Amino acid sequence: MAGRVYLALALALAAGAGFGVYRMQWAADAAAPAEKPKPRIPVTVAEARQIDVPVTLSGLGVVQPLNVVTVRSRVDGAVTEVAYEEGRLVKQGDLLVQIDARPYKAALDQAKAKQQQDEATLANAERDLARSQALAQNAYASRQTVDQQRATVAQLKAQIEGDKAAVESAQVQLDYATIRAPITGRTGFRLVDKGNLVRSSDATGIVTISQLDPINAVFTLPERDFSDVSAALKRGEVQAVALAPDGRELATGKLSVLNSLIDQATGTFRAKAEFPNADGVLWPGQSVTVRVRTDTLTQVVTAPEDAVQRGPQGAYAFVVGADGAAERRRIVVARQADGLAVVGEGLRAGERVVTGGASRVSDGARLDVSDARSADAKPAGESAAP
């Protein structure tokens, strides 16, 4: 009997202890605050778009004049007039320098006088030949006399032809004393002054003229791009853009020449582009970046380069879902340059992708889109399709 009492008492104590523990746990659970939802991650997004994308190649280059002429004297003499100004534009045919022409004018007059003298002698010889022929018909003159007179006439005619050549040569020498601009361009520093004696053998010349409109830029591209550039030239005109070191667009022209060989030492080839330069924005010796358009990708899906992430399994991007959560999407990047990525697979036009703050984003994360913008990023100087 006593045993049953002790057992009942033990059970009662155990039940009371268990109830006390339950009450304490319930009280603790009631006092604990509810779990807070995870905060949204602030990100910047852009909209993928379907546009035409130009395929461009860029290379460093140097501006060169289209033509450069060092003007030299072809005759000897003293400079009597300098008609040009340093650094100014001259047109083809403009007077540059006048050399003392008096010796060459005298030589021309002498050659003309000699020609006139021989022409007068020829006229007399022709009259003698006519008289001899008339006398020979009546047997009053021998055949030998007629032949000698005919030979004299022929000799004088040949001599007059030589006189004409001498007159022409003297005229050329006289013309050389007046030095005119052979091309339209800008003059350099003056190398001779009035009163200087110049000679045809002088190596320094009188002035240098550079043709600056149009103007060329010679630049280099990697060897791997040669086939693309060559194929573009065969299809038609290839647009070229000259850019300043800070990226500003200076001029738009066309690719004109590819060099005939590839430099094996550097793995590059040289090309030449021609630009209109009426405003003089390009100058010989100026360093520029030349960008040429070799092709156009038609209506492809694009996104800013910042949206492309790299991982062990390749490229991916975070796409903003309809519920505002991030979706890690594997993508295939067909081309990536000048701030723009062409996405071949994994992205559709109109979808929003994370471009800023992606390092804090994970798959399924809730996003706070604070600065939405369109993904119409494009290479400098190009316009996205509407």
C-alpha cells in the first residue's frame, strides 16, 4: 500500500516538473520576436534590347599629310620676291618665289633672234632653189646646182627646228625663275629670304607644302583581323572614325589602303584611312585612334557589359523576375566590346538584367531596383536602332 502511495507521488512530481518546463518554454517562445524578412538588395538594372550592332576594330595611328612637296629651284639666281606667308594655305599655281629672271629672258631673246635669222636665210634659199629649178628646165642650170640648193634648204629647215627647241628650252628656264605652288596645301617655315642666292643643286629647298585636306591616318591592327578588314573592303566602302586620346570623335572618313605585307615581328599590319579635313582638326604627326566598321550585326539581343558575370561554368547574368527576385541565368556572349555585349543565348529582348551591385546578389535574392535604365549602350559614335 505504501509503495503505491510513493509511486503516485513520484508520478505527480514528474508531471508537475514537466508542466513547469512546458510553461517556461512557452513563455520564452512568446517573448521571442518574430523572424524579420531578409532586406532587399539595392541594384542597378538595364533592359536588354534588340538592335543593330556595328562590328568595329580599333588601332593606334598617326596623322600624315595626303601629299608633301619640298619646293626647290630648278635654276640658279638671286631671290627677288617671296610671295607666300609661313603656315598659310596656298592654292595650286600661286606665286611662291620669284628668282631674278633677266639672264633667262636674255637667253630667250637670243634664241628667238637666232630662229628669225635662220628663217630669213631659209626663205632666201627657197627662192634660189625655185630659180635654179626654172633654169634647169631650159638647160641653163645643171642638175647638180639644183641638188645642192635643195640640200641647203633642207639643212636650213633642220636648223630652224633646232632653233625652235632652243627657244622652248630658254622659255622653260625663264618659267622656272617663277616658282609657283605645285599643289594646294599649307606652307611650312620659310627656308630662303629675299636676296638669297639659290641653286638648282640645293638640297634644303625653298619651302615645304603639305596637303591637309583630305588627310591620312596610318594605323595598325592585329594580324588576326586582316581577313575581316580585307573582306569588308571587297564588299564596298569601309567607314573609319578618328578619335582623340580622350575618346572624342574628330573626323569621319573611309578606309583607303591595306599595306601589302604583315609585320611578322609584331604580328600586326598597317592600314591607311582618309578623312576630310576642311576645319583642320587633324594635323600631321597627331596621335589618334582609328576605328573602322567591318560589319553590322542585324537585330541582335544586347546588354551592357556590366551585366555579364563570369564564373567557373562560364558567363551568366542576373535577370530580374516578375516578383522582383534575381534569377541567375547562364548566357552565351557572342561579342563584347565598347561597353556592349551581344548575347547569343540565354537572354530575351525586354528582360531586365543587373548591371550594378551584382557582387551582392545571389540566385533568388530580393532586389531593390533603384536606377532602371535602357540597355542602349553603344560604341562611341554609333547610334542604336530605334
